[in-house]
Amino acid sequence: MSYIGLEENLLIEFKSDRNCLDNNEIIDAVVAFANTDGGDLYIGVEDDGTITGLHDKHKDATQLAAFIANKTVPPISVRVEVVEAEFPYLKISVPKRTSIVSSSTGKMQRRRLKADGSPENVPMYPYEIATRLSSLSLLDYSSQPVPDSSYSDLDPLERERLRNIIRSYRGEPSLLELNDEELDKALQLVTLNEGKLVPTFCGLLLIGKKEALLKHMPTAESSIQVLSGTDIKINESFKLPILSAFEKITEFFSAWNRSEEMEMGLFRITIPDYDIKAFREALVNAFCHRDYSVLGRVLIQITDIGMTISNPGGFIEGINIDNLLDAEPHGRNPVLADALKRIGLAERTGRGIDRIYEGSLSYGRHLPDYTQSTANSVKLFIPKGPTDKAFIQMISLEQQRMGRSLPIHSLLVMNALKNSSRCHVHELAEELKISESRIRTTVETLVVSGLIEAGGNGRGRYYMLSSKYYKKTKNTVAYIRQKDIDPIRHEELVLELLKKKGDVKRADVVDLLHVTEPQAFRILKKMADANKIRLVGSGAGSKYVLN
């Protein structure tokens, strides 16, 4: 008996065909794949991966592909191939669709994981359609009119709060010149429906009356928790318009955001536990990008080790934790996001994520962490962590000299060098998930500014923080240890390794000196020509020993 060598998951499903699999089951599985992330359906394989082969009815791949296209709406174009084995089986590759797909009978399905980790196909309910479309950037939920609502559901007091926010956060001044109705239209808080102005979900979320919010948007909930060890200091939940909730959460946050001061010449630098601008952007992102069609809440949790900000709704199509800093800005609720930008709460360029990272990097702390995010929620963890005062001072002085903030990629590179001591361009590119060309431009700019130093040549060129950083940390030894591995000391270090080890190979020199294999070969050949060492053996077993 042969096995396929795979296991079922969200992207793989097995179907037995020993008793002639019902065609409706094939269509249901294909629809479920298309409505999730695509995947491969294997027919003629048991649940445990045992290959038992195809029924004669399913051996015509071309006919089956045409059948699937005819029985799905809109038609799904799949790739079907017969895999020759002891018992032939089918592999049906289903693409992920950027629209909702159903069977010709109107049946909609999606895939999910059960509690034991195994996959299953389940019905897609009407309320899930909005979630799916918004995650594909095909539906702006916040721009839709609120059913059975009226213009009176908007709160004049919340509108005045909005105007105060425009003044306080330097939003668009022209908005303040508009009357109430003009302001609502300008920010798309209302829309015309059968000749009448009615609130959009954006309008209700920003300035809706509390009772209207509870009636029409029961999912609009937010919460803040503060824990000291296992003791709960604050645990508040509220269903309020976003602007009111934002101010309430900020008040709680400010009370628990401790800070210290650091002297730098005639100036003092305040170092908070969490950067207020980064917190504000993270909170705005949570409100902007959450999925309001599902139950849940925006949760802020502050503990002894850091702060977590989470919201219902995973990353939208095209966004993942590896491309957060480089992906084109776009969100789940564009109208809501645009309103928050225009009133001054959100970063106007749409690059609030840069501000979140900058808030940690500028203080020499660990990077913000999105790794706990899932398909159903986004979780941002901002470590509290110790501050690096030498790093803060170096960054602050350079920003004063430039008259502006350092670019986010410069901060990322400097942080990586602080943690890794020294790196090559390809190592930085791999760690930071940034192209080598951008990294190369960034590091050379930082070398010119004196923030980092370079050593070596060609592919062996490496980078490290400048001596200014190591002097401020009073760790000159670490600087010398990193810097002294230069061409002048290459031979000395190889000889020391030989005395301890007895023999070395080219790979040993690569690891020791952080050079390329061709460079290691040239160093060893030069030493052999000078009769300091000699080559023993040939081919893969060759090595060098002392003369």
C-alpha cells in the first residue's frame, strides 16, 4: 500500500473514490477552497494519506475540469491532473478567488480548522460575506448606509468633539469652516438614501449617539486592561463612538505610561514606557482596520512586560507580517481611515506603521511584534523592555543635526547592528525582509553620516555601529573585538586558530574572519606561499597545517 506523503490542512484535502465520490462533494470542496485560500483537492486518497485510486468515472481530467466550471458561479477554472502511481489519483488545484463563489445550486462553503487541527468545509453564512469581501478590499463596510437609521442618530456633542480634535491634532483647517451638514458630507459621515441624508457606518462609529450605536452596531466595543503581575488594576469595557472611546482609552493609558528623564548636555530627553505617538497610531489602526461585521472588541492590555493592542479581523489581502513596512497602504475601512486622517488622528500618508516601529526603535527597544496575529485577528505587542540610552543619544543628536527624523529603514538597520554587532548586506536583508539594493543604499548613507562604520571589501564588506556608540556604552573592548578582524590581523588570527586546532579548512577561515570562500582561499594561499603554513591532502579533504 502506498502513501501520498502529505497531511490534510487548510490547503490540502483528501477524498476517497473507492465507492465513486459524489460529484456534489467535489463541487462543495472546490467552492470551499476558492472561498478561503485556494488549495489542492486529491481524489483517490483516503483521510490517512493511503492512495486507493480513482473510480473509472473520474479518470477523464479534461471532462472533470469542464464539469467544475459549469457547476460553479462564477465559473472556477481549476487545473486537473492524473498522478500516475500504483493506483492513479487526481490532483485538482483550486485558485484563491477574489470574489465570493458558490455552486450552481447556490451553496456557499468555506474551509476552517477544527479544534483538533484538522480541516473541514462549513457553510458560509450571509454575515460572513461582508467579512470576506472587506478582507479582499472589495467592500468598504464603513461607507455603507446604516439600515433603518436617521440623521438624528448623529450626536451634536460628538460632532463638537470631532471639531475639537481637528483643532488639537492639526487636522485639515478647512473642515472647521464648514457647517454641520457640510462637515458630515465632507467626511462621508452621511450619504443620500432615497433623497434623505442617513448616517454611514463611518458616521455612526465616529459621532453616533450611544443608544444608536448599541442598536445598529453592537460590535463596536473597546476595552482597556492594566495588569500588575496577576493583579488587575484596570478592566474597563465600553461601547462608545470611536472619538469618545479614543479619548477615554488615552486617559487611562497616560495615567499608566511612566517615564524617566535623561540629560544630554543642556537638554533633557523624556523616555516614556511607550511612545505616545506610536500608541496613538496603533490604536487608530486597530479602530480603522477591525472587522465591524463580527463580534469582538478592540482590546488594549498593558502588563509588566509590554502592551498588546488587538482587534477582530485579520490582515487584509496582500498584507502579512513580512511586508508590513513596504506594502502599499490600504485598509479594510477606507472611508473611516480617510476621515481619521483628515481630522488629524491618523498618519496622513497612511504610513502609521512606520510611526509604530519608530516609537520602539528610537529608544533602542525590541521591535513591535505582530507574530500572534491570525486569520481572524491582528495582535500587536509593543515590548516595554529596557532603554538603550547611548543609542537614544546617538539617534537624538543625529536628528537634531538633520532637523528631521531618521528614515525608518535607517533605524531598522541600526537596531539590527546593535543586536548583531556586525553584519553583511545580505544578512541585514534577510533579517529585515528588505531588498539588498535598499539595504546597501541605507548602510552607505549611514556610513557617510558617521552612525555606522564599514570594513572589508567586495562581498566581504561588513557594517557595525560607530565607535561613538561603544564609547558611550563604555564597552570599547566590544568595539575592538568587532573592528580588529581586518586584513592586517587576518593571518595572525588564522595562525592562532591553527595553534589551537592543529589544522584548518577553508570553511573554518570563512567562519573565523567572516569573509567569502574566495577571500579565504586567497588568505590561505598567501600564507602558504610565505611558508607559514602548508597544504595537506587534496579535494574536499584538503586542509592546512603549520610549517
